[in-house]
Amino acid sequence: MNSPTPFQLEAIDRAYARLGGLSGVRIILGQLNEKFWSVTFFVIAVVCCFSAFFLTPFAHEVHPPVSILLLTSTIFGVAFMAATHVLGVTSHLLARNVVRLAIKVFFCACMAAVAVTVVVGFLVYQPIGRYVVFIAMTLTLFCSLLIRSATWFFNSSYMPVISLVGDRKFCEETSKFLSEEPLPLKLHTLSLREDDSTPAFVLDFDTTGYPVSLDRLHQWIAEIKADHIVYQPSHWDILEQPLVGALAAGKTVSPFAQYVEEHYQTMPTWEIPNSALFSKSFANSSPSYLLVKRLSDIALASVGLVCSLPLLLVAGILIKLVDRGPVFYQQTRVGRYGKHFTIYKLRSMSPDSEKSGAQWASKGDSRVTRIGKILRKSRVDELPQFVNILTGEMSFIGPRPERPEFTSTLDEELRHYNLRHLLKPGLTGWAQINYPYGDSVEDAQQKLTYDLYYVKYATLTLDLQIVLRTLGAAVQGAR
């Protein structure tokens, strides 16, 4: 049997969602997603802002209408929630540094305070007292920081145990991949020895070091104290019996690709089951989604192009005065379904930067001009691409449009690379905000894992998250 049956896949999905005792709690707390943190931060901000009206020194003298209290608290909550998305505070993969978290939450509270003061004052001409704003900011900062860091502490103290089952190469590569990610966990490996006539497994936690037969593996998996069993799908024909037995014993079991997509929001290209490539959900071609996305592209690109004209004019003058040479440059890129199109950008490199041929762009590239460094950090150099969006060659959100000189090589060296062309390339995208500029095939492979994740899970909700985090990257000067 080469692949799981629908019944077995359904059993795996049920087991994956099953919770039990401390194991389930610590997995939940360690890997809460963006939706949970968005709602949590919104509720915290609303409650803290509402409470601030009753905690000011003049609370007994001033009695604003309930409608004003609700409006102010809601606007404060929405602004704070949006700010946490912009600065990446809602991500469950956020670096676990309390000081950095405190700084980011402080700026989020400041942005929420400014937003509520301006919006409420503009809408209802109702001034918000400085004590109310200060108390709301302080309470929101304290509660958000306390709850967010508390989940880190709890999960670090009770790290989930992950058991990897597959051949030796799979266990080694997967262990390395999971160890480099920010989520704390403990790893056990059960490595298949393929050089024997009969399947046998080496368990890294077994001090005897003796290989375990397939029959005994069933017992080991059923009794092992693991929160999650992650297996290699290509060996399902061998692992079916012990894994189904683990499900019957109440264990949580899932294939490697599913586990990584769920917890790390990326798609490991080296372990994608072939069946997943032909599922309806792999590339979101829903007419309603594509229609809404196209209409949004047209509206935003039109507004963006008009609003950016003064900025483009200033940038063009600076390029001419300081760096000399042409203001714009055109370049051939690969679009949807591999079709070529011409991209437009503000010139940020010297005119003769590629006299020796096409080269990878890299961090600290010496070819970037003085003005170009500012344009690239602020992403102003990308603004002319609004024209490409209006013409339908690009979208606001999608994989980065690459050059044909690079894609021809990457198509040969990277598995499933051409699948990133199932959607239109974007001004920004999931790979762009999760991985820096790359200048090698290895970097391209890492970015491909994020591109394929977006191709599979593209939704308006994910698009909104990418837009907010792109704003945060622009504010922080990231590229």
C-alpha cells in the first residue's frame, strides 16, 4: 500500500485534533496562531481602554455616554490589533525575546493611542483625556506582555516531544530543520535501516542501541511518551501498521509536510506527497477569490499610483542629481504560467551593474547607489510596479517575479520550482516577508518553501496578513 486511504487520512486528521491533558495544553500554548493572538490582543485593548475611563483621577466627575465608551474602546482595540500585525507580534514564530517584545508592544500601544485620539476627535469631536490614553496604554502594554511572555515560559518549561519516524536521511534533515526553528521542542528519532533484508529501526533514546524490529516498533510507538509522531510518507507501506496502532492508542500522528505546514507556515519541498500536488486546495483558483483579488489590485494600484506621484517625482529628481543616469529601468521577468513580461522599477543600481551578465541581488550589494539604498530600504523603488498591477501582469500579493536567466536554472535544480508560477507574481508576498534577499540556489530553495505555502493556502485573510506585515517591514527598514 503506497499511500493512506481516505479513511486512514480522516483518522489521522481526527487524531491530529485530539487533545489530552498537559500534552495538549502545552502544544496549544506553544503554537497559537495569528487568529488567536489577533482576537486576544483586540479583547485586551478593548477591555483596558474601557476600564481606563473608570480609573482616571476624574472618573467621578466626567461621565461620557456609553456609546462614546464603546466607540473609543473599539477603535483603540482595532488599532492595537492592526499594529501588532504590522510589527509581527501576533506571529507564533516570533523570536522569544521579552525585551524586543516589550518594545514592539509599546509602539503598538502608542499607535493605538494616536489612532483613537485622532479618529474619535475627528468623528464625534470628543476629546480623549490624557489620563485615559495613558492608563489604556499602560494596562494594554502590561497585560499583552504578560500573557504573551507567559505562554513562552510555559511552553519552554514543558517542551512538546516530537518523534520522527522514517529513514536515516529523513530523520537527520528533519531534526536539523526543526532544531533551527524558533519553536522549542524535544526530538526523538526512529530511523529505518534500509540495508537489512527485513525492516529494522534504530531508536536514539534507546541506550542499548540495538535495532528494533517492525513488530517491536509497534509496541515502542504505542508506549512512547511523545506529544506528536511525525512520519515520512514515502515509507507508509512499512509504517502503516505501527502508525495506525499509534492512532488506536490515542497518539497524535501526521505526515511531515502536514506538520510543517500547520506549525511553521512553510512547505518542505523535499517531502511533498505527490497526491498533495493534485488536490483542489493546492492552488486557490476559486473564481470569487480571484475576482475579489483582481478588483482589489485595480483599486489599490490606482490609488497607490496617484498618491505616489509626488514621491516618484522627488525620487526621480534625486536619482538624476546624485546618481546620474536614467530614472527608471525595465527588465524581463517571469509571470503566471511562465509567461514573460516587462517590469518597471526606479533605478537603484549603477547603470552598468550587469555589464558582465545577470547577477543575484544580495544584502549589502556594492552595485546599489547611494540613493538606491534609501529607495530599496523604504521600497519606494517598487512603486512603478503599480503599472504592472493595473495591466494584470502582477498582483499586490504573490511570489516574487524572477528573471528568466535565473528561473531556467532553478527549474532544473529545485524540485517543483515551476509551481510557484501558478499565481501571478506580487509586489510583496509570503516569501518576501519571511525570508531576506537571497543570492544563491540554497536561498532560492528556502524561499520556494514559503512561495509554495502561499500557492496552496492563498486566501484574502492571508493576503491581509501579508499586507500588514509588509507595512511593518517598511517601517522597520527591512527588505
